[in-house]
Amino acid sequence: MDETYDVLIVGGAIMGAATAYFLTLDPGFRGRVGVIERDPSFAQASTTLSAASLRQQFSIPENIRMSLFGLEFLHSAKERFGTDTDLAFHEGGYLILASAAGLPILTANHRVQQAEGADIALLDPAALKATFPWLNVEDLAAGAFGRSGEGWFDAHALLACLRSAAKAQGAHFITGEVVGLTRAGARITGATLADGRTLGCGALVNAAGPRAGRVAAMAGIPLPVEGKKRCVFVVHCRTPIEKLPLLVDPSGFYIRPEGAYQICGAPPAEDNDPDADGDFEVDWSIFEENIWPNLAHRIPAMEELKVIRAWAGHYEMNLLDHNAVIGPHPEVGNFYFMNGFSGHGLQQAPAAGRAIAEWLVQGRSVSLDLDVFSYERIAAGRPHAELNII
């Protein structure tokens, strides 16, 4: 081995950086941490290409709890990283709209969110129109609005803070691409990089985002996680839309403010959503055929739009149930998952990084019980579905 680390983390974007931050912060840990990242510019990372938003509007309590810790983490950024830290967190709220067909799920989710202490209001069409006069409510049954604690922030700034702090606390950041893992029975003993270097490890954390399934396969472990292409379009509406939150429409599109403009997106049809596998080409048909007609219907002022630019990024999609896989493998006990967040990983990275650090040091996730996200359900083919995927 060229070098050996007590903990080797594959992936240096938000998940890997959060794990390194919390692990090196833990007074009970005295080992060496290595974080491997194949592209330290993060030009194609899910972290930096995401819509960088935070919400508590989930259907599963554990997802709400993870995002509530993400909220706490953003609020405490100046105390953690210095008084000049600015993560540009704007609490503009989420507004998730439902037709009559979607009302039962929306109201059931709202009950779960209330029980977890999330500040979400359930609004009928009259209340929606009074609160958002620019909104067409004629075919809506209700909307759930985050009055506080939801919004969007600067993903680049958060990533930089975590990496800088972890490095200052002793983490080693390694530029390289993992092309192989060495497994000896029920343990991972090292990783091989594309340039020929071999790194030994006491434990290995899979934080490889959309490539997580490939990394797991190197250890002979099946993991149903793929990268799914999602396009983000930057648009400008001539008519001001006052107090536009992050709006999610029943048709599938979302839109939110971004400075003087707005950004929007929508998933492709399920039968046209392959593993992206390096595909970062913008699919303009999604905007022209899906987003724009539905956007003009929901917010009539946006019938006249100017498209400024667009980009494509990758979701790390858990094909089983659109939920995270967190924690150790039940048999290969020093292989740890933090994968498959299916679009809500950025906001949950602080909670996930803290959980993995606790597993590594204390043998379990102490701060939050995240057993519902364990690998056992993957092995058993037993989905635990999150119903509110955006």
C-alpha cells in the first residue's frame, strides 16, 4: 500500500466532506481520514449542479428529522465556520400544490410534518389565492406552504466550508479515481486508484453520489443507485412575481427565484430516464413540451418568458424506493453506505455525515435513529418509499 488510512471516503463532494468534517471534529476519533475525489473542481458534481434547496415536506419522519438538522446546521454556520461565513440561505418556503387526486397524500404528509414540528401550513384554494395572487388555483385542491425553515442556499459555499474545516482538522484530500476495491472475506482492506496508487483502509465509506452503485459493485455488493439526468433552466419573467416560493406543481415542474431570475425543472418521463452515465447534455424538449405550458397555466404572467441559460446535473437515484441507504453493510461490516438520496441529499448531508461519523466512532447513529434507511431493506428488496420526491 502507498498509504493507509483508518477511514477512507470515496467521494469528496457534500456527503464525503460532511463525513470528514464530523469525523475529524469528534474528540473520540484519533485516526487518519482520507477523502478521494476524482474531480476537485466539482464541475459535474451533483452537489454543485443541484437546485440547492432545503425542506421539511417529506412523508417519512426520519427524512424530516434529517432536514431539520440541516436547517440547524445552516443557521449555525457562522458559529461553526467563522463570522464571515455566508451561505446565502433564503427562507422563501416550499409551496407544494395538489389536485383533488393528490390531496389525500398531501394531507397525510402534512400530519406527519406537524407531528415532527415542521412549520407547514395547509392552505385551501381561497387561502392560496389570497397569499399568492398571481397563482391560478382553479384546478387545485390545496397547497402545503413552509412558513419558515424552508428555502434555498449556496451549495458551493457550504461545500467549501465543510472541506476547508475538515482539512484544518486533519483530513487528507486525495485527487484520484477509485477503480477497484480489495476485499478480504468480510472486510474491505483498500482501494486502487486509476493512476496505480493503492490505499489501505480500516473502514471505507461510499460517498460516491451517482457512481455509488459502481463503487459498491467493486466490493461485490449490489446497490440499486444510478445517476439520473435532471435539467435546470434559468428563465426571466418580465412581470414581477412577488414572494415566489419554491413552487412544486401537480404536473411535476418546480420553479423558484434565483437572484433577478427564476430556475425551474421537471423530471423526464419514467420510460425515458436511463442511467445518465456521463450525459450532461441539456434536453430542451423538457422545457418546451412540459415545463413552459404547465408553468404558463399555473402562473399566467409567465406565459411570456425569456430563457437565459440551462444546465444538466445528475440525481443519485435509489431505484428501490427513492430513499437514502445509510450505515454499515450487515456482512461487510467496515463498508459504509451514504447513498441514494434521490434529490434531497444536499440538505441532508450534515445529518448523514454526522450519522456515519457516529457509526464509525460509537458503532451506531446516536443523534438520530436512521435504521429505516439501513441496507437490510435493499438486500431483502423491501422498499420504504418516500412519497414526496421532487
